[in-house]
Amino acid sequence: MTELRCKVLIVGGGPGGYVAAIRAGELGLDTILVEADRLGGTCLNVGCIPSKALIHAADAVHALTEPHALNALGVSIAPPALDYARTIAWKDAIVTRLTTGVGALLKKAHVRSLRGRATLLDGKSALVHADTGEQRIHCEHLVIATGSEPMELAALPFGGDILSSTHALALTDVPRSLAVVGAGYIGMELGMAFAKLGAKVTIVEALPKILPLYDDELTQPVARSLADLGVETMLGARALGFADGALKVANAEGAGTTVAADKVLVAVGRRARRSRYGLETLDLAMAGPFLRIDERCATSMRNVWAIGDVTGEPMLAHRAMAQGEMVAEIIAGERRAFDHLAIPAICFTDPEIVAVGLSPDAAKAAHGEILIGLFPFRANGRAMTKQADEGFVRVVARADNHVVLGIHAVGAGVSELSAAFSLALEMGARLEDIAGTIHAHPTESEAFHEAALKALGKPLHI
């Protein structure tokens, strides 16, 4: 058995882990990163990146198979054909390029990267089981970044035609019919993508609305898009089991029905990945099913840190990255604390949704009287020229001092506005700051400017 020593041992090579490793290496800390599978974790390999590639391909197919928008431009096309194997090969090539790039960045930062399953022995050592043999690693600081995994239902265990999001992204053919259990962001993103690729999609959701983490004003345009795609949505319905190509469902009234489906995608959430790593030997304090951390991502054990999905919601790659960078800097001696105020949440549906900060209801509950400014894309010139005038930008601010509390948008491509929204909250912007900033014309970002003007009672273009 090989014995290794380091300043920092990071278990998990997803966005949180590899960013922590890169920053630690850049700061001169002797760092070892252990990953059981491929560098990049869920996000790069079977989550964020491949799903967005599939969504882009689906959008391209949909534009050709439903050419109403193209016809309006005077463009006519021959019936297209989809070679899904080439689509998947293109998606996989992007994943390989990015994961290879992570490896190169780690090497550049002088991080030792090991592929193998780490079993924690205590807060200062771990045993790594690799193809090349066992290695025992001793460290001064341990960073736990083991991520999360899809949750399955007792009535719908993964296997065969019952898919997790990981399995769905690895399909070699587009199913003729797909039942999606769960109308959160994963189920909605993949459900809409497969509908555009030609599948007959039915969404089954136990709650009375789609995308329950977003308010109704934001989700209504998405609901209209679902209807346009021919996606059937069963709300207040519970999936009971699957057999012989039929998903058994109890509808909102409690009556039983079935949904014909070649495949069933179970997308009811994700859970912290805590088993198989020996975490139970550390006796760490918990916050429900997650590792409890403070504002520095410190756990209840000295010099044991935890970042990313294993620490709970929001389970977002960019949250994990920010935590990883911060922890590395703290270990290097810097004074840092994590502020969760301006973490953007994005749903890559059609249209996309962005939410940063407080919703109107949450802002009102926390601060009393508020101001709301909403500007629709139907009054935005750039959105019109892109044939994408569905949706709006909404700004929520305190009524007394005009400090912005929340910014939200729904529309085509609004994910690219998320950085501006987050920056405004991070800098403590007031409505006057946004209204006084010159926004380029013609761009969709002008809707952000106009929403702030609307909240101040002096809109220009509506």
C-alpha cells in the first residue's frame, strides 16, 4: 500500500471539488483530488452540460419540424431527418472536451489527481481504492465534495425502462412515448427536449403546479409552451408503478388511470451522496439529510470542510464552485464567508426562467411594503426581431429605500441575463442604479432597465 501526504485532500471531482483543488493549487497548497469516476462530476458528465447540449439540439430540430416561425421570415425548408446517434456523439464530444480540460487545469495548478473510490478513515486520512492498488492518504484539511444522486421512488426503481436523468441522457434512440414523473426543473427541461425531438411526452406531478419553486407568474409562459408542444400535464397525480408499457397513476381525484409509455423518466429530486465514502465514521453533525456547515463551509469537525450538494439546497453547480473557491482561500489563510444572497436559479425550459433573490411574496413578508416593476418582452425590440417576445423581466425592491431584493425573468435566452441580475443584488443596487445605467439598444437587457423604471413609476416604453 502506498502512503501519501498532503495539505488538502478533496474527495469528489465535481464542480465544487475541482474548483477547490484548482484554487488550492494556485495558492501553493499541496493538494490531492480523488474522484471515483470522471472529472467534472454529475454536472459535466451526466447533468448540466449534456442536458443543455440535448436541449440545444432539440431546439434546432423543433425549429425545422415546426417551421411556422421560419415561414414568417420567408424561409422554407425540406422535411428534416434526425440522426440521433450523431446527436449523442456531438454531446459526448463536448463532455469529453470539458472533462479533459479540467484534468489539464488541475495539472497546471500542480494538483495530484487520483481516480478511485475514497473511504474516509477519520478526519485526517482516507483509503483510496484504485485500479492500480490501494493508497492511504494523510492530510491536514479534508474537503468533502461528494455531490448528489437522483432519487428513485419505491414504486419506480431505476432499471430497464425506468430511467434516471443520467439514463435519459444516455439513450441511443428517442422514445416514441415518454412519461416524466416530476415537474421540477430536471423533469421539465428533459421532458420538453424529448417532446421537441419527437417523443409523445406526459408529465405526472404530485403537486398542483409545475415548477413549484417558482411563482405562477413565471411559470405561466412555460405552461403555455407545454401545451403548444402537445405535452400532457397531469397535476396532483401520483405515479403508482409501471408494467407492460403502462404507467399507473392516481389522478387528482384519486381515480386510477394509466399512461402509455415506452420509457419512464423519474425526476423527483436529488439526494446527498453520503454512502460508500465512510462518512459515518466521522460522526459529523447533520442538517436533516445533509452535512451541516457554517458560513465558511466548516463542518462540526476541525479542518473538515464540506461543499456543494452534500450540504443541501440549492443544489447548483455554481454554488458549489463558489464554496470550493472560498474554502481553498480560507485554508490558505484568507478571511472569507459565504453569502447566499445572489445565487441565480435558472430553469432551461422553453422559455427559460431566471430567479435571483426574493420573490414578491417573500420580499413582502420580510420587508413589508415593496415596489414591483415588470416589463414584457413584447415591448422589447430585440425580442421581437428574434421572434421571442414571450415573457418579461421583473424587479422587486423595498418601497422605503428602493434597495433591490429580487430580480426574475422568463423568456428565450434570459439565462444570459443572470449575471447582470446577480451583480445588481451582490452590489446592493437600488432601483435608481439600474435605471441610471445605460443599457445597449437593441438588446433584451433593456427590459431590465425598463423594469426598474417601471418600479419607479416612470417607464419609457410601456
